[in-house]
Amino acid sequence: MIKEIKIKTDYIKLDQLLKYASIVQTGGHAKNIIKNGQVKVNGEIMLQRGKKIKKGDKVEVIGGSTLVVK
């Protein structure tokens, strides 16, 4: 499932995006799925929870949703 997420700032941190998009309930859960290599940013596995996600980036949760940031 692809979801478009609109942000009003220049960027949003990866863990905050996962919470904002209701992929996870807590920051701790976001930290765990990122640390376990379950999140890709623009096709590459991302292990940095503070990664700045900008408009046009594509975030994929393996086995779950794909987010396109607008």
C-alpha cells in the first residue's frame, strides 16, 4: 500500500515520519524496526533513525507500507 505523506517543513526525521504516518505507535517501536533493518529509504536499507527525509523521498517498511513524502 502506498501512502502520500505531506510535510510542511523542509524535512522530517525517519523515526518521526513513521509515527506521523501511524506506521508505529511509539518512538521505541520506530527505533527497533529501523535498527533491525526493516526500513528502506529510496531503495536502501536505512539504520539511522535520525535520517532526514525530504520531499520526494520514498520510505518502505519491509512487509508493510510504502510512504511517499510530498
